[in-house]
Amino acid sequence: MRLSLILALAVLLFYAACSSLTLEPANFSWPIESVLPIDIEGNVFEAKYSVEFNTKPLFAEEFQDSTAYMGKEIRLIRDKQGYYYVTAREFKNVYVFQAEEGTLALQNKIPISETGIINPAFNQRNSYIELVDGNNNKLSLTHEGIEGGM
């Protein structure tokens, strides 16, 4: 009886210790952006980083038209903290998402252009994500917003 009590206590302590395990520092960044074509159902898939999601709600938010995704592609990159940055040609915003249980949840919508960016491209930088447009104008982005100016 005493042995089983000690064993049960040891198991509880082991599980309690495992639940507070933290591995740090951790870096979730992708070195370069992924340019993902959108399929007929509105989905994108990135095999290298194992991410897949539907873009229809994103295009509905951006253009008030859930079919605006047809024939388009998105730009996607992930920063060191694990936030996903998404934009596309003619978007006026960069959308910042965080992974949650089976979803990408919007954390921030960063206005970047009143007319829509023509040729967006993301670059990974040490402490921010760089957004470059077709004219080589650059914005420094974090999940909280713009760090620099265009």
C-alpha cells in the first residue's frame, strides 16, 4: 500500500513537471516567403511548412467578395514569434494570424495602401517582417503593426 502511494505520488510529480516544460528560445520564422496559388475551392497548401487553410474569408474581408480569390495567389511568411503574415496583389492590408486549435485567428489587420499594393513581397529580417512593393518601397512589420514608414 505504501509503495503504491509513493508510486502514485511520483507519477503525479512527473506529469506536473512535464506540463511546465518550456523550450526556449524558439524561433518559428520562415527564411523566405511562400507564394501560394489558390485552388478552385479557395484553399492554399504549403507542403514545406505543413500549412493549409481556406482563403475565402480573407478575400471576403479584403474585397467584400468571397469569390475574388479565383486566379490569385497569396504571400505568406511566419515571423520568429510564430505569427503568420498574409497579403496578396491589390490588397490594402496585411493580415496577421496566430495558430490556434485547428484555426488561424486574426490578430491584427495592418493597413498598408489606400489603393492596394501591386507586387508585394515579404522578407524575413531579424526583428521584423519586411514588406516590399513593386516600387521597392519597404515597410517593417511586426504583429503589432508598422515599425517604419514607406
